[in-house]
Amino acid sequence: MAQLNHPPGFAVRRFWNYFPLGIAYAALYMGRYSYIPAQADFSKGLMDRAGLGFMTMVGAIVYGVSFLFNGPLTDRIGGRRAMVISTLGSGIVNFFMGLLIALNWTDAFVMKMALLYGVNMYFQSFAAIAIVKVNSNWFHFTERGTLGGIFGVLISSGLFLAYSVAPFVMKRLFPDDPQFYFFIPSILLFIMMLVTIAIIRDTPAQAGFESFQTGTDTQFDSDEKIHLLEILKKILTHPIVLTIALIELCTGVLRDGVFHWFGAWAKQSSVPSVREMLGLGLFIAGATGSMLAGLISDKLFGSRRPPVAALLYGILIVTLTAAALVVSFMPDAWILKPYLLFAVVVITAFCVIGTHGVLSGTASADFGGKQATGTAVGIIDGFVYLGVAIQGISLGRLTSIDWNYWFPFLIPFSILGFVLAW
């Protein structure tokens, strides 16, 4: 295997390239979902569930559309610069989101937050492209399943920061200052911007090592420059890329459709404290799912990614169907009900983060090669957030009518994802 031929010191330098980049990505996830733990404060007359769904939809649409521009741009400027743009931009916007609350500028609060969240998601859209773009130059094809697993661990870490660490800090240090839900990730993002500038390098050559062949052999690995319009045409018309993109659309619907609305449901359940377990549950399940998915892809399926996605989507069909039955037929007074749905959230995290890691974090780099990894990631991840937009506006309205619509809305997407992956 190619990694056995890496020169002395390469593995250590690659770790110090990957680890800070991963911390920056986790901090960006915290800044992306900073509004989630602040929902309790939003509910005090600032924003209802329909408003939250609208804000989520705006951010998701901006995020998805931005990929069409930021993917090719990252292929041109490199992942390191893209990560600097992402951390700086998101840090500034999170600061202004906190400022709205701190200065009580709450007139037309939903529209102001939706606007700022849209700008935040524009900068956030650089992040996944940047991390896959950089690491596609540092990891051989046969190492990328594990790399995709680590990608999922980073996502899980960011969710843990947003769902558990931020509320823990807020409750003890700033219980009456909800603006710090946004100020805290803002500070972290500014720090990680400086770390990225100081440590991250786009290629082994920039860190003093010889470049190596990554083992991919796609039409985009040629040293001859391919025109951007030609790259876009080839990717947008490629059946494999389009199929993966549609699977990832389903992933976006299911991931945010379960994670985001569980907190709102749990708040009105017989055991509202179950919400406090959410961050840790997502971290453990997501990290485990992504690492296992990556290892299974490399070791059992010969570095093929879709079979793993099909397996995980099969589990989702069963899990979400069971969840629909629990919500519809189990009385709210039963103390077991919140814990059963929490288990559904954990299993969903295991499956969707595992799928996202092997498809968006790995398959896109396998296909994109030297010249088009950023563009491929951008298009595939853009479909994830098209799914987020679909669930945001739909479930914001449906759950306002009746929670019984929650999981029946999600089940068809689990079936579609399974069929596409198969």
C-alpha cells in the first residue's frame, strides 16, 4: 500500500495538518448550529417553530447554492485559504447574531436572524470543501475510508460542542445572557483562523515533502488544466455523482429532520431533561458510525462507498418506522417514550453521519481528483442542504400542526436513499 512508502516524519506532519483543520471544522459546526441550544430563549416571544423552520430553510438554500461558486473557487485558491475565509466570515457573523440579542435589536427578529444566518451559511459552505480538498492531497485512495470516518467524527464533535458544551458553559457562566451562544463560537473561530494560517498547508510539497500519487485515476487527475465550465459539465452530467448527490439530499432531510426537532419535541415531553443527553449521544453515535462505515468501506468492500450507504439506509427505514409508531400510539405520559425516541436519534446519528462521511467526505475526493475535488464536494454537499431546506420549511409547519406528521414525513426519504445507494 502506498502509505507504507511515506518518508520519515510524513505521518506526524500529516497529523498536525489534519488535526487543527479538524478542530476548525468542529468549531465551524458549533457556529453553524449555535441557534439550536438558544431555542429556549427564542421561544420567549422571539421566534416560534415556523420561524425557526424559515430561518433554517434560508440558511440551507444559501448554503446549497453557494457551493456552485465556492467549490470551483476552492479548487482555484486551495483549501487552506478557503478555511481562512470560512472561519473569519462565520466568526464575524456569529458575533453580529449575538449582538442582536445583546443590544435588544429584536424588532422583526425572525427576518434579521434569517438574513444573518444566510450570510453565516455562505461562509460555512467553504468548510467541508476546504477540509476534503486539503486532505485529498495528503491521503492515498486506500486510506480515505478511514479519512471519511474521521470526517464524521469531526462533524460529531461539532454537534457535541453546539448541543452539549455550549449549554453547559451557558448554564454556569452566562445563564441570563443568551448572546453568548453566538459569542463563544465566534471567539473560537477567530482563534482557529489564526491556527489555520500558521499550521495548515495545502500539499505535502508545501510542507517540505515530495508530492505522491494518491492512487486515483480519474479524468480530473491530469496535469493539463481543464476549463471550469468543462469540469462543471462533466460533474453535473455524471450519473454516479448525481446519484450520490440525491442520496445526500435524503441524508440532509433525515439528519436535520431528526436532530433539530427532537429538542423541540423533548421540551414538551414528560422528561424534558432528556434533551441534555443529546449532544453526547450524537457525538458517540456519529463518531462510531462514521469510523465503522469508513473501515468497512476500505476493508470489506474494497474502498467502495455505496454498499455501506445502502446498509445504513436499510437500518434507517426500520428505525424511523418504529419511531412513527412510538409517536403516534404511545401515550405522552409514558416515561419510556422520550427515551425510546432518544434511542431513535442515536441510531439515526450513527447511520446518517456514517453515510455522509463515506459519500461527501470520501467518494467526492475519489471522483474529483486533483482538479475537481472542491467542485465535486460542493455539488454533493449542496444537495445535503437542499434536503435540510426541504425538511426545515416542511417540518416547521407540520410539527406546528401535529407531531404525528414528524416521522411519516421522513420515512419516504429513507426508502429513496436506500434504493439509490443499492
